[in-house]
Amino acid sequence: MSLEENNIDFIQMVENSLSAILVMHNKEVIYANPISYELLGYEPNEILVLDRFLHPDYHSFCRKRLDHIYTYRKPVKLMEQKMVKKDGAIIDVEVKASPYIFNGKVLAQVHFQDITSRKLYEQKLKNSEEKYRIISKNVTDVISEQSTKGEWLYLSPSSKEILGYDPDELLGKSPFEFIHPDDKRQAKDTFCSIVQSQTTKTIRFRFMKKSGDYIWLESRGKVLCRRDCKTVITDSRDVSEQMEAEKRLRQSEKLAIIGELSAGVVHEIRNPLTSIKGFLQLMQAGTINTTDYIQILTTEVERIEQISNDLLAFAKPSDELKPQNLVQIMHDVIFLMRGQAERKHVDIDWTPSSDSTLTILGDASQLKQVLINIVKNGIEASKDGGKLKITASKTNGHAVIEITDNGEGIPADKLAKIGQSFFTTKEKGTGLGLMVSYKIVKNHHGKITIDSKEGEGTTFRLHFPLFLKKVKEV
């Protein structure tokens, strides 16, 4: 049967087709377009035999499909199968077939295309998904995926051990339902920032387990973009023990600072006490009018009370971050440290910001601890008769405290190690002060930068994000 001689229009159409097309009568290939020969690796003058290019696993099934076409004159559905090229290579193909009536006879028109590359990709994807499924099942962190609105779309099996919930119990819910009320606002703001800026961010917060107990989680989130879909992938771990250890370390450091400040505090208290004692003696002797000096005595008592309150603040650590006036905190720290500076004949040059209310979100006690640490280090580093320059300013949405001494400076090889555990440039230091300071600043979403030149001095800069009263709701 010569298809070419009797159906020129059909032949012209399939000759120019980008798909491989065969026309079959019974089990014989009576026509194949150029793409078919190219795909199967045969020359155009070679005869194509079905049983040779059809993979043995599909012989029986394909014959049944052809019989269906010849008998019922209806197409068969699209399916995937394998074919064998002339060189023996096996390829994956997608095949569809339909009846074609020619001179009263029912022929089968078969279209097929090579999908080997696609199948290889699908297999790689399947292997990759299986690999990550195994990893997800065995990781100790909670790996999760959330919609941009916050609902959980996936949680790793480790959620059962860490959070007490099976993954299915949390799907479709929002993690903000389980976050401690004091941490919820910050968690929502961080999530919004991750979605909007598409940057990776880390946050710590308290999470209520199924048992009702709170644990501290450290979560690191980033945006994952897939075609038209955008989600947030988070990696969360239980840091409760670490938080408790850091809390104990901060408290220990506070007590150490209080000990070091004792001499300065005694000096600060002695002056008002001397005045009070003198006036009381004069009152007792009846040589002065008591009423005239009541206000002076009250002022001196208030000075002592202020010093006492500042010291007591160190003994009352707080995990709750509240709006704080950084300029006022710096004022308080300088008041505490002036005695120590005077004993070393160091002048503190304090220039506050023109904006007297640099408001940040923080813990006043912890912020004072950091500033006292760095101011104390600056005083100790300064030369006798030197100057410690302190400024406060607003830069790029951050409050910046800058503390500059005129000491000997820090060698370049040691500068990078500042803030590391137990590293210090002091002969009798432990390094704990700056280590804790770095940690506190980090927990306040800030950073510390240092510039130093040997023989000239060192500048510490503390950067804290300014507190914005209006926040976007999630």
C-alpha cells in the first residue's frame, strides 16, 4: 500500500511536522516521517520493523492498542513507553495514536516524542525529594514551610519530639498562636521583614509546647520562590538550655561589674554623706536654721538613692524588651562611671544627640551593663589625664553610641578576636565582659563595630535599630 502516491496533502503535512509520526497497517509501518527516522537512528531508506524499535516489554500491550484502533476506530489515550534505537540505546517516549481512514481501510496514525531527558529529570527530582525526606525525618531541628501569611504547610517529624505535636496537628495553623505574648510582636515583625525583603533572618522566642510548657526556640527563616509560589522555610531549634546558661553568665558578669564599681560607688556616696553628716552636726549644735537646709539634705539623699537604684537594677534581669531612651541610659552610665574616671584623671566628654529621645526596644539593665563594660574599658585604656569621648546619634534608622579613648590602641591581629569567649587584651582580664556585651547587643538586634589604631586609641560603636511605634499587622 503506497501512502505517498495517493495522499499528497497528508504527506506534505507530516513531512514538515516537528513530531515523529508513523502510519501503520496491521503491524507494518507503511510510512514514517523524517523525524521518526532521526529519533530512532535509522536512515530514510531503511525499513522500520515494529518489533525491532519497540521495547520487548511493550510488544503485547502495543499490539492490543493497535487492534483497538482497527476494531473500534477510536483513538487510544496518551501513554509513556520505551523504544529501542538502531544502536541499541533505550529511550523513553510519549505515544498517542488514532485511526486514519485511507481508501476505505483503517490505518493507525502514531505520534511519539522523546521524553528521555524529562524522565531523567523527574527521576533526579524524585531521588532528591527522597533524600531530603530522609534528611528531614532524621534532623533534630524542626524544619518547616509556611505560607507568606504564616500558616504551616509542612513540618518535619522532629516536631513531635521538640514541640510535642505531630506535624499533622499543626498543618494549616499559625506559629504565632503558640508564641509567648511578650515575643509575638517581634516574631511577626521579623516574619514580615523576611517576606518583604527576602533576606534571611534569625530570631529567638518562647514557644508553648503541647504540654503547656514554654521552650526557647531559635528560628532561621528565608524565602523560597517556586514559579508563582513563594513560601518561607524555617529551621528551628530548642535553645532553652543555652538561654539559661547565658542568663546565668549575664548575672555573674553583672555581679562582677558591681564588685568592680564598688570603689567608685563609695566615692560617689561619700560626698553626699559628708554633706549630710556636716549639716546634721550643725543642726544638732543648734547653730543653723534647720528649715533652710532641708532641701539640700533632700537633694543629697536623692543622689544616694539614684546610685542605689542603678545598682539594684543589675540584680533584676528582665527578658522583656521595652521602649528605652538610649540617651537617658547613657546619662545614667556616665553618672555611675565619673568617679572611676576622676580617679584616673580621665575627662568624659559626652555629646548627646540633638534628638534627645533615641528610642530603641531593649532591656535597660542589660543595656547599662554593656555601656558600663565599654566605658570602663575605655577609661582603663585611656592615658592618665586623657579624654574619653562619647557621642549619641541617629544614622540610617539606627541609634549609634560611639565611645572613643586615646589609649594605646589594639593590635590588628587581636582586633578580630575581640568579643570571642575568654579572649582579652588585659593582663588580668577574662574577656567575659565584652563576650557578654556582644551577646546582649546581638539579642537586641544590634551590632558592635570597632576601629583602632595602635598608639592613637580605639573607638567602639554600638548600633541599635530605632523603635518604630507603628508596625504592620500580620
